[in-house]
Amino acid sequence: MRLTAPYSPPQNGVAEQMNRTLTELARANLNGQGIPEYLWEYAISHAAYVRNPAYMKPMGTLTPYQGWFKNKPNIAHL
């Protein structure tokens, strides 16, 4: 574990990149579907929900869901 100074986002690039990715996905969902901005919290939550079953380069062929629960996610409802 590496600690960073408080209130210094540039020191934690990986987390900041994920925050930006989720923000951009949520903004695209809101704008693309014409959803009002007061549903921002739900758009961020949905973006994280959709992003978690996606593959990540550091994990090879595993998704974050597979790494945590040890089985493939069921995405038939998406």
C-alpha cells in the first residue's frame, strides 16, 4: 500500500482515471438519453455497474467481477 498526501489527486492517477471514466460514461448516458441531471447519482452508479463486468488489461482475461466472486458475471439482462 502506498499512501498519498491528503487533497492531492495528481498523486493517485489510477483512481483519478477511473473517476474520470465513470464521469464520462455517466455524462454520455445522461446526454444520449435525454435524462435530467438530477439523476446524476444513479447514472454514476449505473456506469460503475456496467464497467465492472468489462475486461481490464492488468487482470488479463479476468473481469473485476470474476476476480472478486470467482465466477463469470451474467450480463443477459443488459
